[in-house]
Amino acid sequence: MVPSNISCPRYNTTTIRVTRILDARQVWPRNNQHPIVRADAIRDPLAKADLAFSMYLGHHLSEQDVIGLIRNVGRCSRRFILLDLVRHPLPLALFRIFVAPFVSPVVVADGQVSIRRSYTRTELRELTAEALAGSAACFRHSVAPLYARQVIDISY
Ligand SMILES: C[S@@+](CC[C@H](N)C(=O)[O-])C[C@H]1O[C@@H](n2cnc3c(N)ncnc32)[C@H](O)[C@@H]1O
């Protein structure tokens, strides 16, 4: 990962307990020990947690919903790690060349739409800053090599 915006002295805290913020409609294995909660992560009250994590959710959301998600998670968790794709020509080209020939047409279509619907690094950074404006929270933003993914790590 290539980090940027690292300016938070609170990142050396130890996380004790983790709550997963995943899509609420996903089916989990019966033996999974984590509680499963059906909820709208943008609007519903969420379980108290030390850490919240979302993966590949952001590109499904409008700008206002990304802001709403970040604020809503901050009401229940001390930290939020949001991982998502990056809208950029490079991952789109790499997907077409190295992934698309080996997967089904549905996955090809879904993958390309997902990258196109994603936020650029600048957009996601600005949305996060807007969501946290006026609060005591701070965040760092990392973009992986080849723009393969981006991570927003918020400490509320
Ligand atoms: C691309 S899938 C990612 C699923 C999983 N996190 C993964 O990485 O395999 C995006 C998921 O976000 C969920 N989702 C969309 N809006 C949501 C919301 N407001 N609250 C909770 N989950 C939501 C959808 O149900 C969908 O399953």
C-alpha cells in the first residue's frame, strides 16, 4: 500500500474487539461465531464495536450515502476501515486483460461496472473529509499499487 494523509497520533491504539460491518443480506455459515445483523449500514443503529470494516461497499453508494455511512459507523465504532475499488483506467485495463478472459460474462460485466462506479482517490478522500468535518476524527488514505484498491482508515 502507498500511504498518504497519515497524521493521526491515535493509530497506535490496540484493537480488542471487532465487529464486522458487511452487507446485511449476505448468508453466513451456520457455525460462524459472529452475530449476524440485518441492517442498513447508512441509517440503522449498529452494534457497538472497536473496529468496523467494509469491503467493496462504497462503490454501491451515492456520495451522500458514503457520507452517511461514515457518520453512522462513527456512532457505534471507534475506528472504521473502508476498503474499495478505485475508478481509474489502469485497473480497468488490467481487469480486461488479465481477468476477463478467464471468468464468466456476468463477472466481466460486473467487474467493469464496479470499477467504473467506484470513486477516484480524490473523490473518496474529499467525501471522507466532508463526512468528518467539524468532528474530532482523523483518517488516513492509502492507494495500492496499480490502483488495485483504496483504503480509508478512520479514527473517530
Ligand atoms: C460488492 S458486494 C460486497 C460483499 C462483501 N463485502 C464482499 O466483499 O464479498 C456489496 C454489498 O453491499 C451490500 N450493501 C449495499 N448497500 C448496503 C447498505 N446500505 N447497508 C448494508 N449493506 C449494503 C449489498 O447487499 C452487497 O452485498
